Amino acid sequence: MKVAVVVFPGSNCDRDAVHGVQLAGAEAELVWHERTDLGGADAVILPGGFAHGDYLRSGAIARFSPVMGAVREHAERGGLTLGICNGFQVLTEARLLPGVLRRNTTLRFEHRWVRLGVERHDTAFTHAVPAGMTLRMPIAHGEGAYWLPEPDLDALEAKGQVVFRYVAPEGNPNGSERAIAGVMNERGNVCGLMPHPERASESMLGSDDGLLLLRSLVESMARVEVAA
Amino acid sequence: MSSAYRFSVSIMPRDGILDPAGRAVEAALPELHADNVHAVRVGRRVELTVESDSAAGARATVDSLAADFLANPLIESWAIEEMAG
């Protein structure tokens, strides 16, 4: 089983993501954004960073990178797709996930540890997280305030698409609507979150809570049937 | 025969959408003794040239680029102007 980690010009968490996937027990391959295939990978991670310099809007230019055709096909076939931080921004710009990540309402680049509540334990990305456990993970972003119009937020919640929420004691760090830190698509195979699981994937980093998400992904790859 | 048409696209946060950059600029105004200035909003402007057979064709290209790429319609509005020369 193999995870493709896409590298855009300006990605900077790609190697951390590879390391995290390896710790979680799978192979990982870096895939340069000019490629038009994912090397036969079973899942794909869009990592953190500043793809294409984040010019225009975060993720707006990365959406048109050649590899995104393959990512879209993979996602539409039901393949597991995880966007972390900038990767989450790319997935929203590509309309593979609902919503938009706006500039933090704090007016600051927020770079610190947060606490995440897990709203769904029955997803491909969270099933290894014990019920009731909150996750300690770092954030590092200037544009992470999740936003959708109110009626769309209600629909998102009703469909169970809110997967992660910022919770006490640190609380909501960036002004996200309803403290939303991560969402998934209706089908449940595409997920994005602003916090960095790969930067919390072994205890020497200060937390290994993020490894639970990467392990969930790796264990789910074997179970997910991707149509040819 | 194709001609070059030059456009500007002004992109602004939609009304009612919080604009942290505008708020940051406004927060600096008292230091400049500009207390009579308010309602600051910050957007961006993109200028581009389109090669096209017609002004209408060029405009259609810019319309579509603005909606699909230059702006995010969820949170931003935009205004397109054809520039002289």
C-alpha cells in the first residue's frame, strides 16, 4: 500500500508527511506537481506549505497544477485524499471540499499548539482515534479561518461533514466559523484540516496524536475499494 | 485579425464579509492623525491583456477568468474595466 504526497513549488511539509506515513506503516512517494499520475498510489496527501507562493489566494494557483487532474480523478473514484493546511486550502479551491479558508480574523499568522475535538470516529481518517479523546496538534497558518454562508454551515453540520473542531483550553485560534478545523466531502473520502498531524506524529515532536489520523488513513487504504 | 485588449479586474471582499486587512490598515490611521477616515477595505487589482478577434470575445474571456480563478465568488466580488490603449 502506498501514499502519494504531492509536492508543489512551495510545499514545505511534504517530507514530514512522508515520514509520518512511514511511521504509520505504509510506503510513501513524493509526486512532483507537474506529473499527471499518482504512481499507482492508494491514497494521496496534499501537504502543507505555500504552493506557488500562495499568490492570488492560498491554493488558487495550485488548483491548476497538472497533477490536480489525477488527484481529482482519484477522489472521484472514491480514493482517499487528505489535505493538510495548505493542502486543505488547495482542496477547497479545487471545489473537492466545501468552504473557503480566509485570512485569520486575529490578523496574525497563528503558529501554536491547539486542541482538536473529533466529531466523527467512523471515518477513514479518524477511526483509530479512541472515543472521547481530543488531539493535541500544531497549527501554522495565516489563512485558516473556515467560512461558509450560514445556511451552508447548517447543511454541512446536518450531513456530518464537520470532522474536527477547535476545543478548549486553547479554543478557536483563527476565527473559523463554529470553530471548524477540518471537514470532509459527503462521500467521506476527501478530508482537509488546518492542523498538522505529521508534525505531531512522534512523541519527540511534543505529541504523537497526529499519528492516529495517519494510521487511520493507512489502515483505511486497504479497505477502500477504488473503482478502476 | 486579432487585436490586443487590456483590462483591469478589481477584486474586493464581498459586503458584509469581514476584511482583516482593511481592519489592520484602519487601525493604523490614528497614528497618522487621520481620525476622519473610516470604512477601509483592502482588495486587489489584476491587469491583463487578451488577444482576441473582438472586444466582446476578449471581455468574455476576462469574465470567465475572473469568476473561475481571479476571484473566489464565495467571498469576493469583482469589477472589470477595459483600459485605454
